[in-house]
Amino acid sequence: MLHPLEAFKDEEFLERVRTDAEELKGLVARELRRKICGGGAAASGEGVNWGAEVRVGVHAGPSMNHLHVHVISREGFSDRVKKRVHYNSFNTAFFVPLDELPLRTDDPRWEHHERARLLKMDYTCWRCGRGFKNSFAGIKQHVAEEFVEWKKALVEAGGGGDGRATSSFDASSSSG
């Protein structure tokens, strides 16, 4: 029931979670490859570092009381992204990668007002950095277009398959 930033001050616990998270990251990477490439023999996915397409971390201010770690594909294309906090919680510094933990004591994300500021930021594309100010419809449409381009780039890099994946894959793991 500890806040993740507090729980991961314990280096031994953090190392155990990192080990488990790496295993989960491999599972998510394989599932991502399967979703993008399909299941046929042509879908080897060779030439792509699928693990690099998977993010592992915690929210600086989690919405659930139990400690959990997100293991999620990086593109953020999902019908579950329905409002600003859904997008910004994964596309700003509000999302704290496991390799940034433990946070330094002077990191601004310890402060509630900084976490709130991150969630209220204008929309910025995760892939190209283009800003969308306050336009949720704009960022949603753009992320859908980027999803197509992201898949195409993966297939061209050796992903094979037909590239018909339709949504992100989030395997949230509870720990502690």
C-alpha cells in the first residue's frame, strides 16, 4: 500500500521488481510482435528490437491504492484513452520508467503540484513531438495516424506479417 516512489527507495525490493518486470517485458514484446506481425511463418519479427517498443514504469501519482507496475507498448493507441489524464499519464514525466527509480530526493515529481501539472499539460505526440494544445480530438486522430506509421516502420524493419494490429497491450503487474 506504499506510494511507488516511496516503495522503490528500497533498493533490494526495486531490484526484485526490475527482474520480474524484465521477464514481463519479454512476454509483452513477444505479444506485441505477434499482434503486429501475425502468427504465420513470415512473421518472424527479426530485425526489430521488440523490447525497445515496450515501456516499464510507474505513475508518479497512481490512481489505484495498491503498488503496481505498468508494462505497456509505447504507441499509446487504445480506445481506453478517453481523456487528458489517460494520455498524459503515459506521455509526460508523470510516467516514471523503472530505470529512473529510486527518484532523487530533489526530483519535482515528489510534489503533488508537479504531478498535477504534468497531467494538465497540453498534448504532445509521443512519437514526433508535435503539439496539440488542448485538442483531445486532435491528439487522438494524430496518434491513430502515428500508430499506422509506427507499425509500418516496424514491419519495414523486419517485422513481416500484415501489420493489422489494432490496439496497445498493457499488462499491469501488481507487486508488493
